[in-house]
Amino acid sequence: MTYIKTQLLPASAQSTRSAAAILRRGGLVSFPTETVYGLGADACNDTAVAQIYAAKGRPSFNPLIVHLADAGAVAQFVQMNDAARRLAAAFWPGALTLVLPLKPDAGVSKLVTAGLDTLAVRVPDHRVATAILAEFDGPVAAPSANPSGRISPTTAAHVMAGLDGRIDAVVDGGACGVGVESTIVSCIGVPTVLRAGGIPLSALTACLGGPLLHGAQTDAPIAPGQLASHYAPRGAVRLNAACAAAHETWLGFGDVSADLNLSPTGDLSEAAANLFGMLHKLDALGAKHIAVSPIPDHGLGQAINDRLRRAAAPRDEKEAIWRMDITKDG
Ligand code: TXA
Ligand code: MG
């Protein structure tokens, strides 16, 4: 890849216009959302979308989420249904992605869907993201702004550390409030959770008035990007650690004297917001062996545990572990 100068822009009206102009000419801009920083490109421009895959080193079979400024625009691109309308009304703008049948005339690049006849759509809840999407006035494909397989970014500095020289600009909107990616629900047939995330599953169940299927319980593929070793820090990760051995760096949760603590008070929202930042920090510290405290598996804890399981998976057995993971999740 050729080196390009990456501009680090402050959040401002001027930067919003610059970001939209870069998107219009087919460039790549990273911007904050409430979940993690996204790496945006014009979803209708094949070359621009191809650049996302190149900049991230992302396998081209892994489709992208389309981001829109407001929920009203979504029906232009996908076929809505009752469940999707309910979820959209309850959680958009917000940390929920819906997978729906792609409209044939949507005009979205085939690279966005990686050839699937479904499209993942989301309306983020972040003033900087919304301003850029509104100014661009079109669908923006945006995966998390990290090199493929690495930890997702929750600050502009994380984005620069991973993608400086590979993208046109990063708009710095401070740290992301939620800290884990959106919950992905497929509304093709019976609503099915493909990825735990920023909206807890209990909230979705309450909204729909019934249980949701999990990806592993249906023929539907889980989100193709859910590779086992996604979100990996460089060190080896040991989960459910009651304490750390001498050679380990301890990532704690709750009232423990760990090296880093996701939430000393045991608050799952705080832990989610700190998760990726602390994994980045463990990399920066050069931690080779990481012990992680048990995290309660409810509410946002389910998304946190999903990311931690993937961080702990052996990197060289991605494919095999990914399959095991599907079964285990079931
Ligand atoms: O919070 C988020 O969702 C962030 C911010 C930037 O919006 N985005 C994000 O994108 O996490 P990414 O690309 O890192 O993860 C998107 C996931 C991938 O696992 C991909 O396989 C899945 O969504 N996905 C995309 N389109 C899909 C589709 N049509 N069917 C099933 N899964 C899909
Ligand atoms: Mg990602």
C-alpha cells in the first residue's frame, strides 16, 4: 500500500465538511460513534469500499455495516418488516445493527455485502457521526477502524496507532461512550442475534416480547466477521482468573488489586467502555501473559465476554476455534 498522509481533525463544523468531502471523492475517514470508531467510505463507490478492505487487511468475504444519519432513510436500502420496525423504533439511533433483505435497487456496492443478498444497517447515536453522515447525505460503509483481527479503537489515538498512513483522516471526537460494538440482529425470518454488543439482549427480548434465537440455533450464518481471534491483544489471554500468577499482567474486574481494572466497582457499563482501551494499554505495556477476572454474563457482560473469548482464542487455529465457538455459543 502506498503511504498517505493521515489528517487528525478536531471535531468541528469545518471537519464535518472536510470529512464529507473526502467521502465524496472516494476517500477513507475514521469517525467516532457511540460504540467504537468506524472507518467510513461511500457505500456506493466500489473503489472506495475496496480501499477499506485494503487499509484494514480485511478478508473480502466479511461484509460491512452501512451507516445512515437517520432511521427514515433505511427503507431506501433494505426491506423492513415488523420486527425490524419495532427494534428500530426502540433503539435507533443507537448501538443496534439490523440485517435485512437488500433492496435490488439500493445502489450499494457489492463489496459492502460481500455478495450476500442481505445488508447490515445502523443509525449511530453520536453527534460527530451523525453530523458527518448528514453532511455526506448518503450511505457510509464503516467497519471498526482497526487493522483486521486487532483490537477495536475507542479513541482517535487508537485509530492512528493502527491505520496512520493508510487512511485520509480521523475526526477526533474523544473516547467512545459504549466501548463495545453494536449488537447485530438478523431480521430475516425469526429475529436472531448474530453478535452480542452495546444493546443488551434482555432489552431486545423485552422490546420484541419474546426470546430471540442465537446465530448458532439457526441455519443463518453468524456474522461472518466473528472470527475467533478477533479483538486480540498481542499477549496470551487467560480468562476467569481469580488471581494472576507472577508472570501475568492482571486485567481485573470488581474489588481486586489488579494491574488494570475494568471497573473497580463492578459496573458493566464502565467495564465495556474501558475494555478495548485497556486491551490496547496491555499491548502498549508489552504484556505477554494476561489474566482476566471473571465478568458476570448478563447485560453488557455478554458482549464483554464474547470479545474476551475471542481475544483468548489461539490465533493459529482461527478457523477450527471459530467453529467450536459457534457450537459452544449454542
Ligand atoms: O458498532 C459497530 O457495529 C461498529 C461501528 C463502527 O458502527 N462497526 C463494526 O463493524 O463493528 P465491523 O465491520 O467491525 O463488524 C461488522 C460485523 C462483521 O462481523 C460482519 O461479518 C457483520 O457485521 N455483517 C455485516 N454485514 C452482514 C450481513 N449482511 N449479514 C451478517 N453479518 C453481517
Ligand atoms: Mg470490527
